[in-house]
Amino acid sequence: MVLAALTLSLAPSLTFQRASISLVPDEPLPLGGYTERQSAPFEPGGDDLQARVILIRQGEVGLALVSAEMLTAPESLVREVQKQILPPYRLFLAASHTHCAPDSQMLNDRMTFALPGIATYRRRQLEWTANRIGQAIRQAATSKPEPQTELSIQVRLLDLNRPRRVGANPDRRASLVKDTDGMPFFLQYAAHPTLYGPEERRLRGDWIGAWMVDHEAPALLGPIGDVSPASLASNPAEATSQFVREISKVFGPYPGDLIDPQKFSWTEAQIPLDPPQPHPTFAQQYGLPQPLAENLVQRFAPPEAKVTAFRIGKLAVVGVPGEPTSALGRQIEQAGRREGFRWTLVCSHVNGWIGYILEPEDYDRGGYEAQLSFHGRKTAERVASAAAEALRSLARGK
């Protein structure tokens, strides 16, 4: 017993270091999220979109968890930010998916051709955004480390999301992880941040950004591939306030289940993607010749992607580079249980974007999400396989 206590005391402590930075550019850039806007520039008077950073470290293992208020996190941005991170840190960059931010396709070095309503690649904007996030990470690294001796998690049901595709069954659980001092570490919940529609021309963080402002902590999206927000409010501002009130109400100051912070690690697993290809109805939907549709998708869609995951004790967090459905989220959660994790949280828009990730029968139904699914009808199976591999690696301490 004495030896066990001595071993525990000699184990490296888990620490957090935090910082945040504004991502609002000093020039009016095209808004992303809704092609109906036709790339109209954002207008003044909106929200201060931010990147929020928590550096997590235990001994020689480190991870930079970044929640950035942008539509997607293109692979080229992930690469540029990773270049600015010193060892031992690796990157877990999660986009908030707000539809009222500068178009993140400006940060996508594959987006070099013109499409109506979508901005094209701008090297200067990629460098500026990567440098801002890198600056926040460096600021966090100079802050005083906060030792974490006892984390906790609360899981509550929230009736704030609804299905957006046939057969969808949204995960209504919201998970709030708190640090040793009882302050939010991060929130995870599945609902598209689309309370503000295409008529909004100012920068908006939507519900997820509003929660982060109130709690000064990151928020991560759950599996949102077939899930929309549910609100009866008469306008977007009221709906956003309603979301934050309801989330705060279900959590409150209540105690959660304890998470042992002694085991922290991260891993990546390659997704065995099929080559990019347009959905069978893509060309007809967009009025394109089939050869042109194939050329566009092959140029736009990333040829490879990874699942990024980390664990703290019996908690596993699995980052997916796209928008998985609720069903896929449950598959990954089941894989986590098989590996001995008590909680497995699946997060969308992490370290890349391969589009919507639909099960084969859902892909075959077609529709908007299927049009933005670029790697064929077996993509969900491929992502599930990679996630299971990542969870096995975490469980075995690799």
C-alpha cells in the first residue's frame, strides 16, 4: 500500500495552460456557411470570434486542444498551425462550425477554383489565421501550469437538437468536463450552429460561441452530420440565449463523476478513405457535366485524413475530421466501451474536413448532406474502423 502510494506520488502530474485570441480580421472578408450570401463580406458590429487554447501535458506527453470559431478546419490550416507547435505538443484543432465566420475555404489550399458563393484560397489569410492560433498557443505555454488532481464529468439530457435526415436519432446527451477547481474544461454537445441564417451578415459565434463566451472554456461539437438545433425562439439572438440558458440550467453547480487524471495520452489513426468521387446525383444537382463534377471533387476533397483522439483516465475523446452522423457516433462510443472506457465523446470538425460522413443506406438516399460526402458510401465504415484503432491504441497505452 505504501509502495502504491509512493508510485502514484512520483507519477507526473497532469497540467493545463490556457489562452485565447481574437480571430477577427482587420478587413471585411467573405462570409462562409451559406452560399446564398454569394460571398458577401461581413459587416461590422458582430461577435468577437476567438480561438481558445488549453495545453494539456503529463510528463513528455502534450496536446494543444484548440476550439476555433470558424466553419471548418481545413487540412492546410492544421498543417500550418502544427508547424508552430514545439514538442511535445500535437494538435487537436476543433472548428466550432459557426456559419457566420470568414469563409474557411480561404484557408484551404486545394480551393483554387471558383464556385458561386464559396471563397477561394488566399495564402495570406491562411498565414494570418495560423499565426494567430500559433500566438495563442505560445501565450498558453508561458502561462502558469495548473496541476489537475481530480477532473469530473457531468452527462445530462438536453432537448435542444432535432433530426435533419430520414432515420436520424440525435444524441441528446450533453457532457461537461470540469477541472480540479470545478471550472469548465470543455463542453460537448451535438447541434449544428445554424441558429443564425444566411440573412445575418455580421460575425456570430452562434450558440456554441455564446456558451464559450459565458464560460471562458472550449466547446466541442458532437456528431452533427444529421442533427440541427431545435428552438422555438422568434429570432436568432433569442434562440442563442435560450440555448445557453438551457445548457447552464441542466448542469449548474452539481457534482459529477470523477475522472482519474493519472493516465493521459493521445494518438492518431489513418482513415482508409476511398478516392474522392462525386455522389451519383452531384453532377445533376449542380448542373455540371459528369467529367467536370469528378474533376472538381477530386481537386477539392482531401485524399487522406486521420482520426485524432486522446484519453484522460477512463475518458476518451475522439476527433473526427468531418461531420459524422448520430449512428456513427454511437458506433464509436460502443468501440470505446469495448476498450474499457467509461465515457467516449465523439467530436466533429477536428483536424480537417472530409465532408458529411453517412452510413451506406443514408448515402444512397441522396440529399444535401450526401452531395457533400466525397469519399463514397463506405466512408462511415472507414471512419469507424480508424476510430476503433485509435481507441485500442489509447487503451493499450500506446
